[in-house]
Amino acid sequence: TDIYSNKVEKQGKIGMIPVCIKIIDGVEHYLIHKRQKHPYFDYYGFPSGKAKYGNLFAEEVLRELKEETGLTGKPELKIISHYLTYEKGTTDLLEDKTFFVYKITEIEGELLEKTIEGENKWMTNEDFIKQEKYFEDNLWVSANLNSKGLVFREERKEMEAF
């Protein structure tokens, strides 16, 4: 609660993104999730989910990975990305999100190809961009995942309302 207005303040969403990479026939593939819930129904992107209150982020990213894919591994924080999404052509704020992106190594477990939240498959970036709906940020993340040190990005975006 804000002490001056005595109103509850809105808080942005904190999300976890586990990025799993696998070499198949000498080619880099990423674990991609086809989302089956609102918003962004039928969008392709990395698995992701909200951080739950009271937990460490490294534990949360592994919880999300296990929940959505059945896999686990060793997390390494690589990218923090904060963005504000506005309705196209307006000043209406639709989303305020901060994502903690972890590169997952030492991947173990059996991939769940389908869950209540969506479908999972290994894809190259070339196959990924052929999908009708996809998160373009995935391409930026995959290009910056192996940067030295921690990468921070902050930006404003526009999109059509849900």
C-alpha cells in the first residue's frame, strides 16, 4: 500500500524462462513450448511461468521447467529483460513484465510432449520462425544467451490488445 494515497499499488509480473539447448545431428535446437492458455494462445516460445511468492528464482525456473516439460537441469542466470507493453497507438499499458532467463545445462528427464499448458518440441530457430504465431524475443534471447556476464535489457513495446 502506498503510504501517501493509501491505495494498493500494482506490481509488475516476474517471470522465469528456462532455455534448454540440444544438439541434434550437429544442429542447435531449442526446447519450444506451444502455449495453450490465455493470453497468447497458440504462440510458440520458450517455456515460461510466473515466480511464486517466497521462493528463490533459481528454484522457480526449475519448478516451471519441470511443470511444463518434465525436464530438469542446472540453471545459470544469463539475461534479465524488463518491458512495458502498450496497446498499439495508445498510452494504455497492457503488461509490465520482468523475465529472468536461465540457460539450462545438464538436462535430465523425459520430455513431456503435451501438458495441460501446451505442447513441447525441439526446434531450430529456422523452424521456429516458420510458425504462424511466435515470440520474436526468443530470437534475441538465443542470440544473447552465450554473452559474457549478465545481459540486461529494458524497453517499451506496442501490440494489439488481447
